[in-house]
Amino acid sequence: MGLVNSYNSIIIGASAAGLYAALHAGKRGRRVLVLERNSEVGAKILISGGGRCNFTNLNAGDPSRYLSANPHFARSALKRHMPADFISLVNKHHIAFYEKTLGQLFCEGARSSARIARMLLDECAAGGVEIRVGCQIAEIRRAERFVVETSHGAFESETLAIATGGLSIPKLGATPFAFDVAKQFAVPLVPARPGLVPLMFSENDLAWMRPLSGVSANVVARAGSAAFREAALFTHRGLSGPAILQASSYWREGEDIIIDWLPDASDDALAARKRERPKAQLKSVLAELLSERLAAAFAEKLPTGTIGDMKDTALIEAARTLKAWPLTPIGTEGYSKAEVTVGGVDTDALSQQTMECRAVPGLFFIGECVDVTGWLGGYNFQWAWSSGWAAGQAI
């Protein structure tokens, strides 16, 4: 086997969570090794926000904005390491940023995501953290210590943290590695599925959706008990846009999503216009509330004629139809288009305080591979920072 190099902790995955855990462990004087199979670190950091890195959200400390089989699990880490804590580090490194919408914080400037990655690497270097890229993991064993056999040789450590992410965006190197390690050590998993992902529809729905490809609208999208008011975007496969991506994390196969196409209008909005413009066609009135193309598409599915000839009850019913439009997705566009993985390592198996496995002392899971999924807009990065920080205090 050759000489075994010894560390206090090994972190597998130079992800946002992995690097953040490493730098905090390094600050504690721990000897830390980070192993990354890709040729560069922080792949998701670099592409985030179109290269501007939506690195957190001002509201990301709210545990209700995370999806998990145990909705209370994330509370501890999020409370102890909040968005303000990460913002403080960003300010320390003089990285300019701005609030876009809904509390989303982005770096200033094109390709500025690289500055967040560099910040993490600089902090790791200051803590003496060793990072190896292009390192393939062959085997993990545990006796008194953990032994990791790699393409760079064998390494041993007191603790081992898995920060390799979930299954989303395989072109960036996503693999089921974290879940395989969990299975090896009999750590339970919550079934994984794509999250923050476009939804696909049957040919019956696509017949009217496809001609609208590229059209967006401000809507409220509901899935299960969750509702999101943002933009929906028609695609050649169905629907995307922030509202749909948000709802997709809560949607389960076979269920409907409900779209309110008139979020600013009351049930009697069309009936009120009858008194103002009795000779107007319903299609024309809808075009005052929706884009012209969308109004034309919906007009074909609603009663036709002048609104003055329609009963108020019929106009109210038409508005209610548009405000609670049911659609049944046939699936999602899968992990290739998903921003995150919903599900993962069962939080019941982990310590809320440290992210350590209760039944496997010294083994930690952090970041996306854990069954904690944030909303769109910087929440999942905050979970990476908070869970990474929590583990960094213990590994």
C-alpha cells in the first residue's frame, strides 16, 4: 500500500461546503486534506449566477425556506452561521456585491464567481489546508481511523467529511459518490430526485404551450403546500422560470401544479371591465392583463364573444379559471437541468450541531448531499456555508 499520509481530517469534495468546512477546521489548527476528483475546485461556484455567484440570500437564515423530511434539522446550523457571517468574509476580501431581487446577493462584474472560489482557497491556504485535485477515490476503510485509497496514494485521518454534492448537473462532475459512501456505512438515505428543475408536459398540453415558447409571465405557482410568486417561462418542453423551478422542488409525480396567471387581479376583474367596455372581446380584455400572445392562447380555452353579452357569473368563472389553472407535469427535465438534488443523506442519522453521523463517529456529511434543499436564490449556498461551518468546528 505504501506510506500512509496522516491528517486530522480528510474532506472529499472541494465544493462550497467542502472548502468552507476545510478553512474553518484549518483555523482551529487541524491538519486538513481536501480531495477533489475534478481538475479544479468549486465547479458550481464558478457557474453560479451566470458567473456572478448568487452566494447567499438575506433571508437564507429562515429554516422554513428549506425542504427536508425533517424541516427542523437545518435550524441549528443556519442560526449559528448566518448570511451575515458569510457576508463578513466577503467584505474582508473586498469583493463587491449587490442585492438583485428578493434578497439575492450577487458579486459585481462578469466572471466574478471566481473571486468567491479564490477567497475560499486563500482562507484554506491561511489555515494550512492541503488540496489535491484530479484525485480519484478507489476505496474508503475505517478501523481506528479512516483510510482513503486514491490515485494519489493512501491517506488516513481521524475524521472524514463527505462534501461531493448530489446528482444535479452531471456535466460538472456530479456522481452518487456521497450516497454510495452512506450505503457503505449503513447511513440511511431519503430517496433523491431533481429539484429547482424545469417541468415537462404531455403532447396534449404542449399543443398550446409550445407556440408560446419564450413567453414569460408573472405568476403564482403552487405545488403541494408551497406557493411562489415569480416569473414562469414557456419552453418547447413545458415550463421553466423561477416560479416553476421553485415549485418543482415541492412537486411529486402524479400531482398537479396550480398556476395563477392573474396574481394581481381579483375574481371579478373581468366582470368589472364589462361595465367599462361592454363591446370589447374577451380576448382584448385579457390582453390588458396578460401579454398579447398569452391572452390569445387562453382566449381559445374560454368563452368567446363580447364581454357585454356574457353574464357576470361566466366572467367571474373565467377569471377564477385563470387564477387556479391546473396542470399535470409528466416529469422534470432531470438532473442535467436541475440546480439541486432533493433528498439525500437522512438528517435523522446526523447531528444537527456538527453534521456527524450518530452511528459512525468521525464520519460527516455536508452540503447538497444531505436531505436539506433550499429555495432558489442563494439559499443552497447558505446551506453549504452553514453546514460546512458546523462540521468545521468538529472535524
